[in-house]
Amino acid sequence: MAGIAKKDLEGRAGCAARDSGAELEALRAELERYRNIFDSARMIIGHEVIRPLTAVSGYAELLEGRFEAFSGEQERRYFARIREAVGQMRTIVEAFVQMLMFETKAQRAGEKEFVDLRAVVEKLRPTYGSLRSRLRNAIDPGLGPVYLSRVHVEVVLDNLISNALKYGGSDAPVTVEASLRPERRGAAEGDVLMLTVADRGIGIPASELEAIFDPFYRIGGEGGGGLGLGLALVKNIVSMMEGEIRIDSAPDEGTRVTVSVPVRPRDGGNGAGEVVG
């Protein structure tokens, strides 16, 4: 009797295992289908939406140049509004594409390499146009390359620097610094990268500091400018890097953003490898 009961129990367990395995495979297939849809959507947004925006911008500039001699003040304002609207749409599209970039497991982890942080800041400098002269690269050249995801750290620095230049006052410098702090994690001794971007601008009210990382949140509401996606993206990426982000700010005293990220343990290698700027 006990033998029959045992065989019956084993049979049920086997059926349950097969059913669970089939359900798991079905879920994997469904997940893969949605991932393909997701990737297609990202490519459509990144390419098919940007292309007509580029065409609109180009034709608007062509018309503005052709009719410049015949345009009055009101017509010039119309052209300026077209350029501004196209620029805003491009910013929205690029921000969403940037956020979608980090949705797959591999992209979340980020391919790590030895990165010269000072060189990364200098690579970004030309993208800030006339504001680039206010950017002060205070990263010590003697810091040496740091082992982390270049893509992740570049997006983090770009967004933090852009925000600081935008809200940091018309003439005040924006300072970028970096240092390594030793830290013991379990049995291994490693380092924590401390990245800071500081400005002397309008600052952030204490009442808004908690909400500053929420998507689409803008300082001061509608009049704050920007889309409110940059800091949300930064927080998301820093979290992927198993790091933390802190903001110290006060109205009219400026803002200091500190990102702390664990990097390769000291005994994890001799530092050899390709250095990427």
C-alpha cells in the first residue's frame, strides 16, 4: 500500500515538474517576444522620429536664410519658435532613447574597462557649446584609470554637467572632481569612486530635494526649464552600478551632486588593460 502511495506521489510530482517547466518555457518565449518589440520600438523612436525632426529643422533654417532680408521682427520670432520646438522634441526623443538603452541585462551591467575620467570630461566639453568655458575639470591627472562601465559613467557625467551649466549661474564655474576612497567589502579590500559635480547657481529648495529624482519633475514647476528626465536617468544608472547619489543644495548657494560607486577591488588585477577616454 505504501509503495503504491509513493509511486502515486512521485507521478504527481513528475507531472507538476513538467507543467512548471512548460510554463517557464512559455514565459521565457513571451518575455523574448516583448523584448523584441521593445528593441524595435527603441530603434523606431531613435531613427524614424529623429529623421523627420532633422528635416523640419533643416528646411526651417533654409527658409529663414532665404527670406531673412524680407522678414520682420514677428517672422523672425516665428522661425525662432520653430527651432525651439524642434529642439525640444529632439531632446525628448534622445532622452527616452537614452533611458531605454539600459533595459537589457547586459546593458544594465555595462561592459567594464579602464576609463580615464579626466579624458571623459574633456571629450564631453565641446558638446556644451558656449557654456564649455565655465566647465572646470578638477580631476587629478594622477588619479589613473578606473575600472567601470565607460557608457554608464559618461551618461552620468554628461547629465550632471549639463544640469549644472544650465542652472549654475551665467558666469560661475562648474567643477568636476573625482577621487578613490578605500573600503572593505567582505574579505576583499576595494575602492569607492567618489564623483562630484558642483555649481554656484540658484540651488534647490529643501522641499524639492526628495522629488528631484522623479521622472519629469522640474525645479520650480513649469518655469524650471528642461524635461525633468536627466536626474531620473542618472539615479537609475547609478543604481545599476550598485552606487549611491546624494545632493547637497540650498537656494542661492549652489548645488553639489556626489555619486559614489564601488569599483574593481584592489586585488582584482594589476591595472593592465586598455585605457579608454
